[in-house]
Amino acid sequence: MSRKRSWNTILVFCILIFGFTAATLLKPSSEFSETENRALAQMPKMELESILNGDFEADYEEYLTDQFVLRDAWIGLKTASERAQFRQESKDIYFAEDGYLIEKHTGAFTSEQAAQNQKLLAQFCERYEPQFGAEHMTVMLIPNAVDILEDLLPPFAAPCEQEGYLTQVQDALPEGVWFDAGAVLREHKDEELYYRTDHHWKTGAAFLVYQEWAREQGFVVPSESDYEIRTAAGDFEGTIQAKLGIHTAKDTLELYLPKKDIFYTMQINGAEKISYSLYDETALDTRDKYAVYFGGNQALVRLKARTDSDRRLLVLKDSYAHCFVPFALEEFEQIDLVDVRYYNQKLSELIVQEGYTDLLVLYNAAGFAEDVSLAKLLG
Amino acid sequence: MVFSSLLFLFRFLPAVLLLYYIAPRPLRNLVLLLFSLVFYAWGEPVYIVLMLVSILVSYTGGILVDWCLRRHKRGAAKAVLAVSSVVSLSLLGFFKYADFVIGSVNALTGAGMELLQLALPIGISFYTFQTMSYTIDVYRGEAKVQKNLISFGAYVTMFPQLIAGPIVQYKTIDAQLRMRRESAEQFTEGIHRFMIGLGKKVLLANNAGALWDKINVLEYGSLPVSTAWLGLAAYTLQLYFDFSAYSDMAIGLGHMFGFRFLENFNYPYLSKSITEFWRRWHISLGTWFREYVYIPLGGNRVTLWKHVRNLLVVWILTGIWHGANWNFAVWGLYYGLLLLAEKFLWGRRLQRLPSALQHLYCMFFVMLGWNLFVFDDMGKGLSYMKALFGLYGAGFGNGETIYLLYNHVVLLLFLIIGSTQLPAKLGNRLLGRLKGRETAVTVVTNLFYVAVFLLSVAYLVDASYNPFLYFRF
């Protein structure tokens, strides 16, 4: 090897090693990753004790990885390389047909947590059945895309264990409480039910399920023509896209705005925020566009509508309920949405205090199976 | 610390390179020593004391042995050597094997002694063997005594080979420790070798490991034969790429600091017999056991039964060196028996087979060997072996087999081709064609290594799986 060639190589090597080192040192730390929707690790404090027991070292490496320059681009490069190898999945996400990115939820339904959550929910329903009556209680766990959109998965992809789990949940509940949202969705599986790049269901899918539920509950069954369906965002890239860092498809986010006027107020977490619209339009300018509903996850959202009804609904839910509940506005004089992951008061006290007449439990199936806070249902 | 981490690439490596090359020549071993200590202490500082003790024992051992030899007191020298070896082996024995012994005694007698639950000091098996080889070689007159504690410390702790080898014998780098000339050519050689190792580890070994993990978590009882073999093949390839990548990176880093370590792997999966396999796999370990155990025991220049005994002793020790567990002893014995069989039973006949069959024979036993190796729990190992031979009646393959195969086909091709000489040959042919066109050669080689580097960084930034297999040895 000639000397000149050696120096060329050494130069390239030094640019890589020292260049990235300098870049990582100069780049100011970010607090939060909008793409990944999570707080990033910060520079840990240097203390003798944490150095000796290895905590500092572990935290420092996490900090370095989280704050690495061009983090999103690296993640995208990795995913692109996996796709170039004809991989049908990356990080437990299928590259499905029609541009769908579909989470596998491997193991979510067979875990101990899943079994325990199923028991907690059954106990909760048994406890409150005498008070509400089964006809005023509904549990709906919305199947995830991997279940409903099975036909779009890559050939020979392993079947998901979700359906079996949901049957177990249903069997453990008191008679008449379970609402089979999966059956409704399966009937419409060729329509746009889920976002291609986000883990939520689309508002249209929620509307289909609401229609069926309203019919069963004896509510007014709305039709699409009662709403102005407005595309609030046409360039939505959601949480699943963020995990992969590549750009596949862009989603549209539709809002169903009732044509007739409904008057209501919305209180978020007590008096923290009072508003006359469910929708937080500022979220549409951020990455997390699904937060247009209620401004994202809140511990307690209270909706009070001007209506003839004197029924009061408690919704125990995750974010899948956000695009569903607005359809029920006029059926109840009060709807409280409680997210037990964030709600730190006693649920039993709230139930006594507010005198609810109806109860709805609405989660996505995987979210429910993996939730670690459901013990609070019995609190 | 491991080489395949952002911390190493973008904190440690630039710092050590910078200071090493700024420092005047007499201080360079000191720079290496200090950085190596930081490298070792990162994440587990306590055991650094143990390593320092081990260094001091063999350092003084070497000086005393040399002192005695100079005064022609061979007996005294032997005594010193014995003491220093016993101390070194006791440290290794205590920290690596205490729980194994206690557990085995408990299992045999039901004594119910409590386990010590000591964390295994990283690299202890490697550095103990290095320090022992030094004192022994001084005694044998094969190595010069090293009176400079800093140079000796730098030898033992030298971060490129500290935690996973190759096991560098002191006599092979004595001259380099005293006087070495770093050069741009050697540094470049080091860069190339390091990049190859990094790519092999991050892009190939880790992904092969992820495939093995995917299959290993499945229910063995319903594992079709072909899926079981696919899993074992993935582990077989992971182990080679993981370990040989580490040696590549070690050798490459050595070059960057002007050292030449001996090769540790020579395409082991191209072997046509188990005997050949062990000449190509983890060469520095095989050499160590040959020089310090097998030959001192008499090697093959003894009666037949002693020769057999020597081989079995060496191979059971080799097995146990890999881990404090019965499966490793069995794995070592397995190879001891296979080597004996090749020596005395079917070695000649094997050579007359078509070479494809010889390869098949060798890989079959090597893979079964890894089946013993990978499961600490021998019951689990046997269950997996049952799946390999279809004893559960789970069929030959299913949809999942097809899914796993076509998802990993490119990876598997890279892995299989990568364990042969083909890539090196192709690379050389390409460079040969570009001969005389300096710029073209520079551009092509640099582009290749930059691409490998950038892809590896991408996999490290987004790391969900980056274990290091030889860490526990």
C-alpha cells in the first residue's frame, strides 16, 4: 500500500471518528423527542457512588445514544437497510400491503400482565354490576390492526393471539356487558379503519362501531350525513412511523363535525382548562396530530352537554376512546373520561360522588393487555 | 466497555488516539495503560483491584524467577513459578468456579451450602492465561523478564485484547512493548481490519443472534426440524461472527498502536474435520493449551493411554475454561472424544470421502457441539436436540419456517458467504483490476469502509440487540 493512499484512509477515518465526536459534543441536548414522543435521557450527574456501582456509566451510555446527532436519520437508515434485505418487518412492525405499518404485539396477549388485566376487569365489572345493571355497562376492547387487517400481512406471517385473548376476556365478564367491536370492524375490513402510520383507529372506524353500539343501547343511530367530515390533516405521520424513521405513506385525519349545533363545555382535570370545543386544533401543527382530541391523554375530561337526557356516563379508557366518545355527546348530560394511567384519585369515590348511570370501558386490545395500572380500577 | 458501542467509537477511541500520538514515545505505554484501566473499569470499577493484584503477582513472579535463574537456582525458580501460578489460578478458580463447585457439591451430597453469587470479573479467563504464560515463559527462558511495571501493565491490560482475546503471549510482543514504530501503513491496515470487525459484529452477528433468539423462544415441542436447524445455524453463525469480529477489532486496534497480534481465526467453518476445525478456531486458546498443558503432560510422545488421557484432560479443561457449568465440560469432552476418534478410528477414511461430505461431517458435529455449548441447562439442550432430529413429531417445516427463511435470506447469504474466503478473494480481484489507478483504489476502498461504518453506527444508535457472547468467559 502506498504511503499516500494510507494517509487518505487515515484522513477519512479521522473525519468520521473525530467529526461525529465533535458533533455530539457540540449539539445541545434535547429534552424531548417529538418523533418518538418521549423524554430523552439527559447527562447524568457524576457522583462517586454512582460511578462505583456502574449506574453513571449505564446512564451515560443511554444519554449518548438518545442525544446522538441526527438520531432520526440513523434510525431511518437502519430501517431502510432492513427493507433492502426484503425483511417484512422491523422492530416488531410489519411492512404490510397498501403502505400499512402494522404492529405485531408479539407476546402481548400471552403475558402474565394480560392474564392479570383480564381478571381485574372481570372483578371490576362484577363489583359494579349490581349498581349499574349489565344493560348499562359496556366493555369494548377494540382489536388492533394486526387482527382486523390480517389479509394485508406478509405471506406466512404468524397469526396473532389477539382473538383468543379477547374471547377469554369476554367469557370472564358478566353476561351482556361485552360489546363485540371486532365483529363490526371485520365486516368493514376493506374500508379505512386504521391509520397506516399510527397505532390508533380512524374516526370513521369509531363511527361504525358507535352506530352499532347506539343501536344496541337504543340511542339515536346517527348516519354519516349528519356530519360534515372534515380532513383536518392530510400529512399525518404517526407513532409507528416514528419508530421506524422511514417515510412510507401519509395519513389523513378526519374529524366528524355534527351539522347541527350541540352546546357543551369541556373541563380538563378539574378546572385546569375549560373549553367549548373538544378539539385542540393547535395539535394539528405538531407531530402528534391525534392529540387534536382533548389535547391528548388527560387524567379526567368532563363533558357537559345541553340535552334532555339525565344519564351520566363514566368512560374508563385509553386514547382509542377519544374519537369515539364525541358521537355520544347528546345521549348524556355528563360524560367523564378517566384515564386510569394518569388518574391518581380513588375511582370508587368518584363513582359515588358523580352518580353515574352508565359505564363504558374502552381500550385497544393490545393497550389493555399491556396496561400496568389497571389495579386502580378496584381502588 | 465494548468496541461495538457509540461510547467506544465516539468518546474512548478518539481520546486514546489523540493522547497516544501526542505523547512522546517513552510515555506511550503509560497512555495505553491508563486508558486500558478506564476501559476495563467502565461499568464495573470494583474488579480493577483484582486485575491489579493479578498483574503484581506475575510481575514480581517474573522478576523473582529471573533473579533465581541468573543465580542458577532452578529449584527456587520453579518454586516461585509454582507459587505465582497457584495464586493466579486460585483467583480465577475462586471468582469463576466457586459457585460451580459449591453447586455441584450440593447436587451430589445435598449439602445445601449457600452460593457466593459473585459477578464474573470481565476478561478474567483471558488475562489470567496471559499473565501465567509470561511467568512460565520467563522460567523456560523463552521470554525476557519485563522490569518496567508500566510496560508490563500495558501488556496485560491492553484494551484491544483485554476482555476477549486473542490471548497474546508475552513473548510474541516483548520486542514491540520495548520498541515499536507506528506507521501510516500499519495504521491504515488497522483501520480496515477494525471496520471489518465492526461490521461483522454489528451488522451480521447481532442480526444472526436476533434470529436465533426468535427461534429459541418458541416451544421446542412444536418446533419443526427445519426451524430447529435454522435456529442452530443462526447461533452457529452468530458465535463465529461475534467472536471473530472481536478478534478482528482487537487486531485492528493493535495495528493502530503499532502492535502485531497473532491471528485468532482462519475460516473455521471451511474445515473438513474436527481436527482441522480446532486449528482454525480460537487459535490463541488452542496454542495456549498445547504449550502449557498438553506438551508438559507429555503430548503424544508417551504411551497410548497417557496420550488419550492428555487429550481428554486438555479438552475438558478447554471446555470448562469457556464457562463454569457442566455443559461446557461435556462440550469439551465431546470434542476430546471426536478428536480421539479422528486420530485412531476414522481419520484416514474421512479423508477419502468427497470433500463436500467432509465439510458436511465437520459442520454437523460442530453445530451439535454448539447445541451443547449454548444451553447452560443441559435438560433444555437435550430438548432442543430432540427437536433437531424430529423426535417430537412436529414435522419438517411450517409456515413460520418459510416466513423466517424468506425474511432472513439476504442475511443468511451474507453470513454464509462471509464465513468463506470468497469476499476476500473478490475484493482482491477487484483491487487487482484497478491496479495502477491509485485514485480509483482509494475511492473504492474508502467508500466501502465508510459505508460499513455508517451502517454500523445506524444499527448502534437504534440498538435493540447488542449482546456480546464472549463476555462471560
